[in-house]
Amino acid sequence: MRLILAATGLALLGVPTRDRSSRPDGPPPPATLTPRDSALHALNRLAYGPRPGEVDRVAAMGVMHWIDQQLDPGRLPDRVMAERERSFGVLSLDPDALAQVFANARRERAERRRETMEGMGQTSQALTQMREVVGQVQQVAVVRAVLSERQLQEVMIDFWVNHFNVYFAKGADRVLMPTYIERTIRPRALGTFEDLLLATAQSPAMMFYLDNWESVATGAVPPTVGRETGGGRSPAPARGPNENYARELLELHTLGVDGGYTQRDVMEVARVFTGWSIARPAQSGRFQFNAWAHDAGDKFVRGVRFPAGHGQDEGIRLLKLLANDPATIRHVSRRLCARFVSDDPPDGCVDDAVAAWRRSGGAITAVVRAIVRSPDFWAPQAVRAKVKTPLEFVVSAVRAVGGQPDTTLDLAEVVGRLGQPLYLEPSPAGYPESQEEWVNSGALLHRMNMAVALAAGRLPGVTVTLDGVLATAKQPDTLIAAVDDRMLGGILSSNTRAVLRDQLRGIRNPAFARSFVVGLALGGPEFQRQ
């Protein structure tokens, strides 16, 4: 009976049931932030939520000191995470090894097409290995988010992977994606935007996802095709420039949809990036520039001339211009403020971020520091103003109970079932930031069920022991206060406390009472917000 109540706990805890526009309403934010309030706010926005006791620890050390530590992750020891990473074999595979995984899977697929239907139904070692690559990349992201001491770095990696989105399930990106995350995004997540933009533009994963690898100048002929080979064959017809990467580069990665570019600019940018390609994925999949495929003619992008006779260097020049364009600075600064402050960020926050960008030459650390020092970040109306994405909800819930994720793929699959399968958003725009995309009555019910399973120790992929944190809490009021204080940072409303007290009535089993209260609290309205 109690589990049924937990499964329908949205109504019990006062969560609206309106579709799409429904939002989990918690208590009003405090009029002024105490040191503890500030620590909780920082842990919710700049990390994946607090672990038991962490709010008090950050408040005691000083929240700005903690933020400074997070902005310099290289100096933060992360031994537990380093040890756990050894369990993920995908992290030890270089691009050549990953390319071999892809080649083996393609070969086995081809062989299976020639086999009977019974043969096609059998498990393939190569195909299984490729699926494991995908699963491990997703799972290690969740484990890092839960366990890493370098929380802000993990948040920024997630932000940039989403900003420069690549669809994991598209062909060769199944094996190009690990290198994209580990070698392109991760080392530059707190570097400079220009370096990050240049790296993503030359990433094989991006080139393949947005089809630039097959973008060639009109009339271009590969050197091994045509008369010079002595084969007597006619030149292969050229596909011409592909505009996919050019369009997303301008609309999403840099200037923004209102950034002042035209369709003609898109076409010219596509010409600039002709020849930017990759080796065959089954060989190495590395980036390569094909001079034969490049359009070496005159080009004009937003009034800037790119004179004839140049090659890969003009793409580099264009990327640097875009990285430092005022429209790019404002567009990306606004996206960062939307991530850290509110879905519709105030102009003051954006202005502070833009000013820091210009002073620092696009240093991401300086921009983030300016955002978190902005009055808008600490304004009472910004506290608990954002709804957690499925990833943020799952990770923050596991952290709240001190859970230990394992190396199976289970926890990443939980995130997927809640609506955010990692790196599997087909749109180049990535997953949305706004709460309307994540919150409806069905989604909240799934979150409640997940929270109850987690608290009861029945959620696959994670080990939870509540006894150590809540062992001394015996009476209902004491237990509810302990859950609120030690796991949620003191956010429960009087209404939620009353509902929890009512639901505990008649429960005699202390272990069940603990897990029941924790599950309902994690699935309730206050915990959905950050």
C-alpha cells in the first residue's frame, strides 16, 4: 500500500498535473541567503547537488573559496574517480583501436547479410563490443558526475558536449564519440572558447555528424579517379559543398539565430570548409584536409573577404573571427547564464559575462567566474528557479543519499528512461535548457518511482546505505528533519513535512520508514528544482 502511495506521490506532495507547462513548485526562495543557503545554491548550480554533510562543509570553508577551487580543477585531488575510471575499458582505447571496433562491426554486419535469418539473430562479438563502447561512454559520464570532486568541470563538460552536440547513434560516431568527449571537449572545457571551437571544427565526430567529411568543391575530382590514373574512367561526379556544418556553426555554435548572417553567408562558409574531412572510419577516422576537394576561389562571409588561393588556413581564420565576434560572445554568454542562473537569464548577468569574455579573450574560467560573482546569480529569485534535467535529477539523487554507482550500464539507462539518453539527441541544437521540455505529469511520476526505488536500494546500478546517515533518527519528526537537513539541505516546505508525517503514521519498521521518507522527499517538488 505504501509503495502505491509512493508511486502516486506527486499528488500527495502537491505537484501540479498540468501537461508540459506543469512545474514542481517548492517553497519560496529565501529573502536573503545565509552562508548555508549560498552553499546549497552553489552546489546545485555549479555541481550536481550536495552529498550528505557537504552543504555544511562548503559553508564552513566559504562558498567563494569552494568556487575558486572548482574553477582550478587541476589542483583538486580526485583519487576516487581516477580509480573508478580504470574500470572503463573504453577510456584506454585510442582512435585506432576504436576504428578497429568499427571495422569489425561493419565486416560482421556484411557477413550477416549473407547469412540465414537464424544466423542474423545470433549474438556477434564485434557488434556487442561496439554496443559496449556506447554504453560505457554514457555510464562513465554518470559515474563522474556522481563521484568526481571536480564537479564544476563535469558540469562544464556536459554543457559543451550539448552546445557542440553530436548524435552518438549516427554511423561511425558510435566509435568517434569517445575521442570527441575525452580529447576534444574534456581538456578544453575550462580553457578558451576559441580553442574549443577550433577543436570541435576539426573533430572527426563533428565532421561525420554534420556531413562535412563529404563536402567538396563543385567539379572537384579525387586524385585517384580520372584520367591521371591511367584507368580510362570518367571523373566521378562531385557532390559539391555541404551546408550542414556551416549552418549549425553559425546558428548554434557561434553567432546565434539572430546573429546577423544570411543564407548567402551559409553557402560561403560551406565553401570555406570544403576539403575538411576525415580518413575512412575503418582505417583511423582521424581529421584530414583534402586540398583537392577545397574550393580555392574568392569568398565573402558577412562582408569579410577570403581571397583566392588559400586552403585549410582560411577555415582557421574564419573560426577565429567567429569565436571573437560580438554576436558570438553575447550568444554563448547568454547560454551560459541560462545554464547557471535562469532559463530566461537577466541582461545584467549576460552583460557581466560579455565584459569578462572581452577582458580575458574568451577564457571560459573568467566568464564563469563573472557569472557566479554577478548579483543575478545570488538573487533570491534565482534560487531554485530551474528544474533539473533527467541527468541532473538522477545524479543529484544518488549524491544526496551517498550512493555508489557501479560500472554496469544500469544508471545511464535510468537517465535514458527518464527522457535524456546521453549523447542521443538527434538535433544539432542538443537537449533543451528550459523546464517546459522536461516537466509534465508523466515525467514527474517516473521521477517519483525512480526516487522510491533508489531509497529502497532497488535501483539497478547503484548501492545505497541509509543507516549510516539516518541511524539515529527514530521518531517521524526527527527522521523527516534528518532527511531534510542531511540530504536535501533544508529545502522541505511545511506542507511536504506534513504530508511525510502523515504517510509515516503506522509504520513500525525503522528501515522501511527511512527509505520511504527519503524516496518521497527525493521525488517531491522541492528536490526537482535547483
